[in-house]
Amino acid sequence: MSVSTNPSNDTTSMLDMLYSDFEAEHAATRRLLERFPDSRHDWRPHEHSRTLAELATHVADIPNRGVAILTTNEMQAG
């Protein structure tokens, strides 16, 4: 296993790992949200699941989580 001495290559590798399937997931999520009636934002796919509004907010926050992982030395759970 080789160790890269170029920090930009390390960041690119981390970005690839974090976001390798982001475009496909983003497209699928957008299709779902475009088809889902606004009046049903409280719908849950399962009784133990978050509501659709909560799931949409979670998905929208995923890019911010990746940025936080790449730019923060420590992260707190919660």
C-alpha cells in the first residue's frame, strides 16, 4: 500500500469515497420528492421510519456531512 504525499489526491480520494453514488441517489430522491404530494409530508414508509419530510431533510444534509468529515478533526455524535 503506497502513501500519497499530495494532499489534494488524498482529498480527491476521500471525495470519491464519500460521494461515489451521490448523483444517482440524488436523482432518485428528486424523482420521489417531485412525485410525492406536499400534503403527505407526514407519511412514513414504515411505522418506525422517519416521516417523508424528515427523510428529505436528512438526504438534503448529506453533502454537508461530507464537508464536515473532510474539514473537522473531531465530530460529536448527535
